[in-house]
Amino acid sequence: MLHKLAEAATAGVEKTRIRAADLKIGMYLSELDRPWINTPFLIHGFTIRKPAQLTEVQSLCQFVYIDITRGSASSDKNHGTKPSKTQTYSNSQPFNENLDAAIAIHGKAKTVIDNMFNAVRSGGLFHIDQVRQSVEECVNNIIVNPHSMLWLSMIKNKDEYTSEHSLNVAILSIALGRAEGLLQSDLEDLGICAMLHDVGKTKIPSEILNREGSLDDHEFEVMKMHTIHGKKLLIGQPNIPAAAVDIALSHHERMDGSGYPVGLNANQIPYLVRIVAIADAYDAMTSGRVYCEAKPAAEALKLLLDAKDTHFDASLLNKFIESIGVYPIGSIAELNSGEAGIVLPTDINNGLRPLVLVTRDSNKAYCDAKIVDTNVETQAENGRPYMISALHPDGTYGLKLEDFRNINKNKDYKSIS
């Protein structure tokens, strides 16, 4: 049964029909609405590279077919490299003052994403204006202080993985873009692209998408087709950033050419795709799903670092770790004292010695909450400095970040910055 679903899911996805008026430089023209012999083109199938070629095709044809696995989705190559114009950001509001707004924006964004996926699954169109407005609100909040949204991105619910993952990848991408100094308008475009990156999964059979256990080779080939489906869904969507279709197609491409669906190498992977690829991989590894348990943030970061240069852009990966911290906020941390708690926001320049909200004693039993500053405090019993000895997945020792979503409700934590 799964193989029949697989065949249906992959049938004819490479070729898609569009109006000739929507054809752009960079697209691969695979078929016309008339025989090639009746045109002046000597090559039957080629990438549109010159304005004259584009004009000639549009003058001859009402519609054409393009191969969305070849060529680029747009004539806008600005997303190929880092913009030359950047700026420096600094936190203008403490975490605790920014969190309430972040919670409201985060909840609204999840609803927008759910509605978008439901619309696409039913064969309809989603409202890009709602997506854009939601992303703009996320960007404004992250610019003020990224810690609030990063905190919320660590709260995981495996039953809501698809929508949560799309939102988390947007948050992580925007945070990395902020660290890179991208202008606000560029951050908004990046956020929209990241939020749409997995829209192609709506065309993958649920029996494969949600299957427990490992996929066989054939089923994995079907799963990989979500990239092609995504580009096909977005290529005719008006008013989206030019980079969105290429990010949907290429966010699983790798620097050494080992990725999919095309096998692009480092020189062929655009800058914004590289950002989303890191955010996508990190959130996927730190999220529990029906077929795998979540990895602790430290393990996920180590796996990313192990793939530096081979899979991921080394410079961007270093900036990503700098932006979220070696001990990402919201992580379940075990101290060298045996106590356990949750990593809290702290000065990014002091990411190696963060604040920890301790709620479990050395025996992992409930205890009165206290904030430990591992940068300055020592253990009362032996005078040794506090250190984080391990990070664990959410839920370890009964510690669930969801229970601390709005940490502002407890007056004891009002001083968190």
C-alpha cells in the first residue's frame, strides 16, 4: 500500500505547467505548448539565461512546462550571497519585559501556519499577507531581544511537529540573520522563506510522513520529494520573496554535494538557503517525533559541528552557535552538584557560564526554586564553582519547559535579563 502511495506522490512532480508570462530568467524550459520544430530554438530544453530568450518564448507561447529540479526559481540572485548592507543590533529590552509580547506573537504565528498547511492540503491557496504580517511581528520581537522567541522555540510538542517546526525554523533563521546583521526587510523575507520551507510535506502521504520507525529506501525517496513539491507549490504563488522557492527546494542540499534533491555543491548553494539549512537541521534534531526522540541541544550542536564545511557553512554555523549559545536557553541542565534546572537568558558574551533556574536537588527531587549564576557562584558544601555537566532533553527529571512558558508569572524571576 505504501509503495502505491509513493508512486502517486512522485508521479510527474518535476514538470509543472505555468503561464509563459510567469516564466523567469533562471528557469529550465522543458516543454512548450507547441512542437519545438515550429520554433527557432535549436536545443529542446534549456535554462532561460538572457532577457532576449525570455521575450522570444513569451511571444510564441501561452504556456510552457518547466523542470523545477533544474535551474533557479527566480531571476533575483540577491539571495545568493550575503547582502553588502548590514547593521549591528543590540538588545533594547530585557527578556522578561519582552516575553509576554513574544508569547502572544508566537501563538498567533502557530495559528497562521496551521491555517496555511490546512489550506494547501485541501488544494487551496494560503494567504501570504497573513504569513507576512506574522513574520513581521516575529522579526520586531526578535530584534528587540531574541531570547524570548528562542525560549519559546525550545518548547516542543511532537503532536504538533509540522507547524512548530516551520515556526521554529523561522525563529532560528531570523535570529541567525540578526546575528549576521541583515537589515529588517531582509530578516522579514528570510522569515517568510523559512516559514514556507517545508510546505511540500503537505503532499507527502501521512502514512510515510508520520510512520513510526525507519523508512525503507523507497519510502525515503518519497519523503525527499517534499523539496520538489514545495518548489512546485510556491513557484506560482504571488507576492512571496524570490528566494522562497529555491529554499523550499534546496534546504537539504549540503556543502560537499551529498544533499538532495539535486546534489548542489558549496558554490551553488545560496546564502539564505545555507541559513535555513542550519536552522532546519538543529530544530529537527532537538524535536521529538513519532519515530525518534529529541536530542539534547549540546548533542545537536556537536553533530552540526562535526558536519562543519562538509554539510553546513562553517562561518554561519559558528555565528549560529554564538547566537543561541553553547548552552541554549530553555535547555534542561544538570549541574556538577547533581542539581538540575533550566538554562535562563544571560549575556551572550558569557554563554559558557549561564544562569540556571534550579528546581531539582542533588537527588533530582523537587526543591525550592533558586537561580544559580554559574559565572560567580560556588557550591556551599565544598566551595567549588558551579558548572553545567550535561544537557538533557525536555522532560528529563520531570522538568518541562512548557511549565515555565511564562516565567514572568513568578515574581522571583523578574530580574532575569
